[in-house]
Amino acid sequence: MKVFRGLKEIRSPFHNAVVAVGNFDGVHLGHQAIFAKAREKAREIGGMPVAVTFDPHPVKVLNHRQPPPLITLLEQKLELIEKQQMDATIIIPFTREFASVTATSFIRDILIDTIGMKGIVIGRDYAFGKNREGNVDFLRALSDSMGFEVIVPDWVAMNESLPERVSSTRIREIIQQGDVAYARAFLGRYYQLRGTVSAGRRRGGSLLGFPTANIRIEDELCPRQGVYAVSVEVDGQTRMGVANIGYSPTFDDYLFTVEVHILDFSGDIYDKPIRVNFISRIRDEEKFSGIDALAAQIQKDIETGRQILSGVFEKATAAV
């Protein structure tokens, strides 16, 4: 997939571009349905499926209040879009100046003249342009005169028995509640935190008997405090692990940390990039009477995590 970081990098319009436009935070199942429709239409007209997204997220520029945390930062979003088999992704820098561009100008000057749009796929509630005047009805009113087709996929629900609509807002709420297994049903994958292994308080191995990787998190959205069964991608390998998110109340230092004990591992991974996939929540974070009680509970958490993860890893191995 070719990535264009700005419209100036586009030297000529794409051939029969079918454009999927959106912020695509999380690249969840609803977004994936949009990309699927773009691919389908592109095949039909012998064109190219092209994603158009924005950075930073518009709410970070236009919202005077604290904007919600992103589910996926830009680089992960690009990786996930590439997995959707889009031919290209165009990242438009979102500024206050760009926010003043009218919907008509966005369609004519950017989507048609610069990108070569012959079809557009958007979510039913998506709006763009100055004062958010560009919506599905607006596009359909212009489509015949400007020569493009408007495609609006149906809402994507969890499943037939649970018709809750998939949305970035709902996914964000679920992750913040700590229900990471439920979030997977919306995302189509496990929620992932990315970061770098850094020096922590160095008491996991020496004091408790369970060495942990302290993670300097890059992502904005963090699951609720607690203990989780996770898979860990580091040094080119995927391993089982148990993560603790919180403030270590047993030690009364109340410093927020994300720490992972990687099962059956003793290598040196300081300063290395790490990815943590949240499989299932094990328990809330608790304050224990002392180090011995905490260590005993950690051993139980590891046993629980191993039971949860062994089934996950067996299924992953069987699928290869």
C-alpha cells in the first residue's frame, strides 16, 4: 500500500479511484465494511480502492474540551488499513485552515480533481467540510452532476443476537471499562498497546520473584486498572504474559504503570519496542496485606493467565 502524507505528494489522479473517507479510529469492523465496499466497487469499475483519512484527528483541532483518547495512533492505523488491501492511503493534515474548506470544494478540488474519485464510500453518519455540511444527502445531490457514485454500507452490528452498533465511541468505552474480550468482538482483533520497555522500580523479580517489563506507553487509550491475560510481541516473537495496569497500592507509592510478566522468559528486552495484546481481564487491582500475599496472588494470576492463553495460542497455531 502506498502512503501519501499530504495532497502535494499526489502527482496525478488515481485511475477510477473509489475513495473511503473517514477518521477510521480503531479500524473496527464498521470501518472494515467500508473498505470492503471500496474494494468491491473498485474491482467492478477497474479502479483503485483509496483510503482518505486525517491527522491529527479533527476533534483534537476543533474541540476546545479534552478530546477523547484515540484507539489507534497513526502508524498502527496505517498498518491496519493496509491489511484491508487498500491500494493507497492519503493522510490529509487537519488544521483550522483545512476545516474552513467547504464540502463542495473538498469534493471537487480534492476528491475529484486531485485524487480522481469515481466512487465514494462513507459511513451513514459521517460528515465533512465547513460546518459539517457534507453528508450522505449532500453527496447524493452532487453525484450525478459531478460524475461519481455514493455508496453507504449498512450499520455493522455485533451479531444477530446482539444488534449493538459498532462504533469508535462504544469501543473506547468498553476498553476503558476493562472488558477487552468484548472489545475484540467490535475490533475484529485484540486491543493492543504499544510502547518501549523501560527501567521500572526493579522489584518484580528481586522482591516478588516475578520479573516484569515496565512499559513506556505510546498509545492514548489504556484499559481500566487491573490484571489481564495478554500476548506479548517483542524481539520478533509472540509470547504469553500477564499484565498489571495501575498504581501498585500494596506499596503505597501510587505511580501509574503498565507492567507485563512474560511467561517462561528471561531475556534482556530493555529499550526494545513491545506490543501487548489484551486477551481477557483476570481481576481488579487490589491492595494486599504485604509482599507475601501479593506474591501468592500473582502466582494465581499467572496460573489463570496460562489457562486462558493456552487455548488462544492452540487456536492460533492450528490456524497457521
